[in-house]
Amino acid sequence: MVNKLKTVIFLFFILSISVHSQTDTSDCCPEGFTGDLILSPNVVFEDLIVEDSLKYSSKPIIVDSISSILKRLNESWPNIHIGLEGRLVVSIKIDSKGLIDGIELIRGIEDKLDSTALDIVESIKFKPAKIGIDNVPSEVVLILNYRIIAKRDEPSAIVSEIMLDYKPGMIYEYWKIVYKSDFTAYYEKVYPDSTQRFSGKIDEHYFNRLNDLIHSICFFKMQDSYGSQYTDAGTVTLTVSQGDVTKSIRLYRNLPIGLWSLQQLIYYLRDDFIEWNPSK
């Protein structure tokens, strides 16, 4: 329960920084990201909490594209009442076949909006939880955030690649995480006697959230490094590419909160939201 609570708090914190900062049009941001703001309704997927998650050898996961689910939610929202905002929390019972066996609204926003959202949530398909080799019923809590936000109306404001890599000091392990704008993801771990490479897909929604956070913290105008390197510590470097521009920042300690949030979100997506497959 404590770990689930930490996860929810962390996601709320990260997403609130991103949403709040998107309205910042200060001169610290690079050209192309300082204006042209429009108000836009936006339904954000905040978390899927698995009840009693430790008892499962494999947790239930959403099979459908999260982006397609959010698209349907976003399309239905303006037709109801664009001024409504708030968090919608739904408890979902899933049977051993991955089918929804019951839903319960824990926290709603407005009757018509709640009803429409529940109809869409009820159509979500899941991969069932497992205990050992057996599929078993499970229960999850889905959290959605309905907000009116200011977004930059800039088609070119999309980064092409996000890379986080670690070069060892005294520890003999090198790793690299790469997320690309075509929603491919790569993860590489290099040991003295072997190399492990993995590939996967990052959901469009999550990549766009990373993109929003990168621009909202004015990444391309930040320093080249923060803090100083310990004698035997490794170096973590965050590199972002967009068009002909590539910016790298070495991350040691005392990071600005937005940069720290970006780093932690990259880790979190790697560990919990991408299905990795071995690759050559």
C-alpha cells in the first residue's frame, strides 16, 4: 500500500509540474516555444493502481493503446461541458480472462461526464493478472485527470530523441535509455563481459508528456552540468535532440526540480510502462 501511495504522489507531482509550467512564456525558453498559447481540454492518464499487487507474479495491464482511450475521452468531453475539471477515479474488477467484471465510481466530476467516461472505461481490454502460470481475477484503480490547459500550438515543438545514459566511475556497468519520436524505445546495459540490448514501444501519450516537460522547463537553455562529480561516482547525462539542435546536460546533484522530475519520469517509464523485448 505504501509503494502504491508513493507512486500516485510521484505521478501527481510530475504531471502537475508539467501542466503548470506549460503556461510559462518567460524569455528563458528558446525561440519557437515562447508564445502561441491556446486553451485546450486535456484528459491525462495519471495511474493504474493494482490492488494487492505483491501477490501477483504478473500484474494486469491495459491491452488497448492508452492514446486511443484518451482520444475518445477527449472527444467526448467538449460535448458535455468544457469548463469542468477534476480527477475521476474508477475501481475496476477484472476476471481471469481479462474482461471487466464490474466498475465502481470512487470519485466523479459531474453526472453526465462521469457516465460517458464510465462507458468508455468499461470497453477497455486487459491482459489478466497471473499467479504462477494461472490467470486470476484482480482489481485495479484507474485515475484520470480532466483539465483545461494552455498548450503551445507549435507543430515543430516535438523533440526527435531523448537519451539518458550512465557511464560508470568505479562500478563496471554502463546503461543507456533512448525514447524516439516514432515511439520506439531502446535500453542497453553493458557489463565487462556481456551486453544486453532491449527494444520496445513508448506510448504516444507518455512521449508527448515528456516533450511537454522538456519544453516547459526550458531544457535547451539550461546549464551544461549541475553539481560536481564525486571521485568514484559515475556520470549521468541527459541528451535531447530536436531538428539540428542537440543539448546534453550532465546530472550530478542539486538539480533544478524540473530537471530532476524529467530524469525520474524517464526511469519510471522504463521500469513500469514499457514492455521490453531482447534485441540484437
